Amino acid sequence: MRALWRIWWYNTDRSLEIGERSVFRFCGPEVALKPGYDLCFEDELVCEEDAEDDFRRATVEAIEHPAFGALDEVDTRTFGEYTFRFADGRWATIDTEQAQGVVLAASPDFAIDTSGPGWGVFRGAWDQYADWDLDVVLADVVESSYGELQAQLKAARRRNGEPRRSGRLPAAGLHAGLQPVEEPVDRVAHRVVPGEVPRLLVREPGDVPVAP
């Protein structure tokens, strides 16, 4: 089954990893699907049960960006940014807040081709890409429910050592224990680096290699 991971930005998107089997929330019939897709991932900020939403348990079999190729994982857990880890070892971290789609950091072999139609200039640098939607292939898809999704989120909370909460569950990033980052972060391993300035604040156009 083919699903569209449509980027909603602002850390409202679900992390995905090859081989992961989970309960996923998909948009209901009120959201028009792109041709060729069976499902569209829903915004993870939706906290309440929606009769229109579609819940499925499935295994992530493949993830692909139409321009950059196959991925092992898209990680949405770090506040304000997403990291795309490609199957060939490349990686790229993009801004998801005020400069949506701008490449904040990348592996040396993730080159920006300024002749490509998706690339644009942000504050003088060719580092903004317009479309980060992903093509996802799902296997062993079965019907699920809002209750199963909630149980999955609560189990993730316990694994991450988060305290119990009452009331509505803030779904954004909860499956992975999203927490705002207040300290500088190593953008490759997402580790706190004491005493360093976050690259987001000092990013220069030369941070990302540009293809000749």
C-alpha cells in the first residue's frame, strides 16, 4: 500500500523508520489524495478522536524522496528541525519553523544542485528546497483504532521516562518523546554539546556544499 507523508511542518509530522511497525493515523476522505496514493499521513497535532480519520497498523517497508532517493529514516523529534537519513549514508537536516525547507546542515555528499527546479534562495543562499514530501510503502496493513494509537503513545511515554499526564495527549512528536531543545545540539547525533552555539544561529551559506 502506498502512502503520502505530506509534510505539515512545525514538528507535527510523524517520524518514520524502515522496518517500524506501528499504529498510524491517516487523513480521512475529506482530504483529497494525490493520484497513485492509497493513504495520506495525518498531522500528529490532532489529539482528539476524529470519526473521519483512518487508523491502520502497518510496517514501513520503503521511504523515498522523489528527488533525493531512498531513506532509512526521517527523524522529526528535535524541536524546529527534521533530519532525513538516506539509504546511501547521506543526511540532511532542514528547518521546520521560520525558514521551512532550508537545509541547516548536511553530509558533504548531499550537494545542492542550483539548476534543480526545487531549489530556491533564502537570504542570499541556495539552500531552500520546496518539497520534502515522501513516498512511503506500507506492508501488512490492518485496520486499527484511536484507542490502539493512544495505548501506543502512552507506552512510548513510559519508555522515555515521562511523567503521567491527565487530560488530552499532546500527540506532536509524542511517539518519540519530543522535548524542546534549549541547549546546543550536535546535528548528526542530536547530542547536547555544552558551551557551543547552535548552528541555526550561526549558519552561513557555505555550511552546505553546492554542486558545481
